[in-house]
Amino acid sequence: MQKKTEVKMLLELANHHATFAVDPVLKTEGVIDLVEEEAMQRFDRRMSENGGYARQQKTYVPGEQGVTNAPIHFVRHYVDFRNWRQDLHLLLQYNGESLVPVSATPGAVRQGGGQLLITVVTERGDRLQMAPKTMIGPSHIMVAYVDEKPFLPILPGHAFPVVSVEEVKF
């Protein structure tokens, strides 16, 4: 449980930094929109600085100071200023080597902000339903899955999903 908490904190710190990548031209027009490439560069920088992780495609590989000894597989999703009031269900599949988006299904519109539901299907077919989140504005979503193998073959492995949902900052 401690590793899950540490990975969640690492993701939230990196995601918070990423959400400052706002399009300056649109901002002058009163529209808050994320520059996604810059956001990922900011996210990568914080993952490296705070946890010693380096990105390789859709995986963060731990360095010597990494919280985990296994890679952190991730999927990112951006909900823009036009869609943040609409519910969204993200269905993701972990296949043993990567976390893959299966579907992003929109739902009802809520005045106070859409509800985000995330389901991760594991290699064994288990469905892990994460606690729902309410979006309060345009949001950068990072879902990660850690699948650590045991130190000894007789011990169980440790696998868990985490999510960070951050409103785009302006």
C-alpha cells in the first residue's frame, strides 16, 4: 500500500506541473487549453526529478532512486474545455507489457462537471474499478499501472493502478 501511495504522489506532482502548459494565444481569448506536447515534457521532467524515472514510449522506467523496481505503464487522456462537463468512462487493458486504452465513452452532461470513471482490466481479466472523480474544468488525466514481480518466487507479486486528474492551470 505504501508504494501505491508513493506512486500516486509522484504522478500527482508530475501531472500538476504538466497542467501549466497552457496555450498562450488561446489564453488571451479567455480559453484555457493544454499544449499536450509541452505538458508531456513537463510531466517527464518531474518524473525524472522526483522519482528518477525516464520515459520510453508509454512506460516510465525506474532509475536507482525509483519508488518501484518495475516500470510504470501509463495512459494519458486530455479532456478539453468543451467536454469537461460530460461524464467519461475510460476502459483500459493491461496486457502484461503495456496499458492500452480500449474505449473512452462519453456520458451525461453535468453542470458541476463530468464524472470520470476508470476501469482497468488486468491480464487475468479482473476488472479494477477506480473511485470516480469529478472534473472541475479542462483536465489532464494520467492512469498508471505498476506490475511488480516478487523478490522471491514463493511470494506474491504486487500490481496496482493509480490515477491523477488535474485541472489545467491558468
